[in-house]
Amino acid sequence: MAVSDHEDASGPEIEIRQARPEDTEAVVAFTRETWSDREGASDYMPETFPRWVETDGPTQRTFVADVDDGADVAGVLQGVLLSETEAWAQGMRVNPDYRGEGLSPRLSRAVFRWAREQGATVVRNMVFSWNVAGLGQSRSVGFEPATEFRWAMPEPDADAEPALQVTADPAAAWSFWSDGAARDHLGGLALDFEESWSMSELRREDLRRAADDDRLLVVQSEGTRAFTVRSEVSDRDDEDGETTTQAVYAVGAWDSTAAADALFDAVARDAAGEGADVVRVLIPEGVRWVSDAAAVRCGVSDEPDFAMRADLTDPAVLGED
């Protein structure tokens, strides 16, 4: 696959290198207003970039586009190794002052090559469906469509009573997942348990570990009917300084509206037990899953999100053709 690139010899001298603490001020300056034209959206980068730099190591590398030997920062992108073969790319940002300098391909290839050196054969990313520029950028550097999903958002409720039995049987959950339509649609992906807001292959051992940690919910009635697994509970501060606790569930899958109803009741009760104010459950994007959630009066995000993948065994993706 051909990957576009552009370097203007008359432009500034730009080097792609690992991020340093002294890059923070410049990165914060050009990312603070990333989503200023979209109501209710804010960029996590000003708060997250310093932590990324501090925690870079063998399984994580943050790259910046350095302008004229430290005079400015023109872009940023991070790669994270999620498993022996899977990597994640996140935080692609280009300083508006340097757009048109071909930075996106150069940053992307730096992450691709780093991930390949660590043994990864695929790198994925996540792009909002409304971010047309981000989608185009991802395709231009070698990403292909992987899957699409939405967020179900049941309200936490300590008194919720699922109409069907709820267990924590990892074998039942794995059997349901491995043979189910949700897995087919999602390409086997769910939220990663270690890296927030990233996706990796859901494996049998993930479910076993979740069951041991009381994070697995399996709906059963004459066989398995649904399951989900809690991946994260975290506190987030809004612009007014108010703290909100959010419970996130890596994937939700079910085989009927009744099973969806029981599953979301189980999630509501589980999330309340974790002290959550807000709940998000990743579900496949499609009329079946979205309409089931709507039918049982569970909130659903307004728009889907997309996951994309780049094949690191393709020399063209690495810029080696």
C-alpha cells in the first residue's frame, strides 16, 4: 500500500524524536484549543502529555516533531504496545502553524517502525466518526477500517434487579463471545484492560482474570444470553473542578432484548457498587444493538466511534517500499 508523505525543502527543519519534558509547554499551547469548534468537546492532551513523557519506556513511546532543533514542537503521537503482537497509536496532533509540512505520515511511520521493532504485527487507533479530517489522515498513512462501535450508558442503580440469573462464569462468557455476532462485528476487539480508551483482542485469559477480580457479569437462562466485563473505574474532573466517577465496561454482548435488559440492569447495579456516577459500555454499532438498548430504555451515545488498523507486516505501511 502506498503511504503519502511530503517534505518541503524550503520549510523549517523538522526532526521526529522521542518527547522530552521540556516539550510540554509547546504541546499544551497548540492542543488546548483542539476541539474549540465542537461544543462540549475538550482535548485530554494538555493534562495527559506530561504523564506520557514521564512514563515512556519499553512498551510506550511518545514522539514529537521537533522544529529547528528545539525552537518549537510541530506535532505529537504516541505508540503503546498492548500485547506481544498488538500496538495502539493515540494522540495524533499537528500544530496548526505547521500544517502542510507532511508531519502526519512522518509521525505515524515513527510509531509504526517503533511498534514493529517491539514485535507488533498490527497497530490500531480510534477516531470519532465526526472527525472527518482525522479519518482521512488515518487512511492516508496506512490505516484501514477495523470496526465501529457505540456507547451504551445505563444509569447506576444499586436497586436494579436483573430478570435473569447473573453469574461470573468465564467459560460461559468465552463460549458466547467466540461464537457470537458481537465478536464478528467487532473483529474480536474490546477495550484493553490496561490502556484506557484503546482496543485489543479479547482473550480467554482476560475473562478468567476478570472473573477472579469480580469484574465479569454473565447473564444465563437455559444457556448464556449475555455478558460484559468491567475494565476501569476512574475519577475525572470537569471544567468546574467537579469530580465524576466513571465505570467503563470493555464490551457488551447479548442475544435478545430480554438479555440486554438483564445485562444493563446487572451493569447498573455493579456500577453503583463501585460508586460510579457515569457508565459507558462498548457495544457494536448496528441497528440490532442500538435498537435493543433503546428498547430497554438504556441511554446510547449520539454517534459511533471507529477503530482502524494498519498492517505492520506490509513494507509500504512502514515506508520501506
